[in-house]
Amino acid sequence: MIPALLALLHGDDPKMDLLYFWAAVLLALTPVLIFGTIGVLVLKKIWKERREADAERGIRNAELQ
């Protein structure tokens, strides 16, 4: 019942539809960007620690392959 009433109140406004679209895109992309950034930072930290540990043991990149 309430969505039907909202549809009646909203009417057919293209500007409002565009606003709803961009709000939905923003809502969808925000967590993806946040968690993606956290994931990238964690992976970079892991790779850096592995390189440092390998350097301490004297392993070079050519020996790993």
C-alpha cells in the first residue's frame, strides 16, 4: 500500500528518477570501494613483509621462480 502511495505522490519526474539512480549507484559503490581499498592495503602489506623476510634470508626474485 505504501509503495503505491509513494508512486502516486512521486509522479513521473525524470530529474527525480535520475537522482534516485545516482543515489542507488552511490549506495552500491561505497562499500565496494571501502572494502576493496582495505583489501588492497592488506595485500600490499603482506607482499612487503614477504619481500623483507625473503631479503633477510638472502632469497632473490630469480631464485623464487
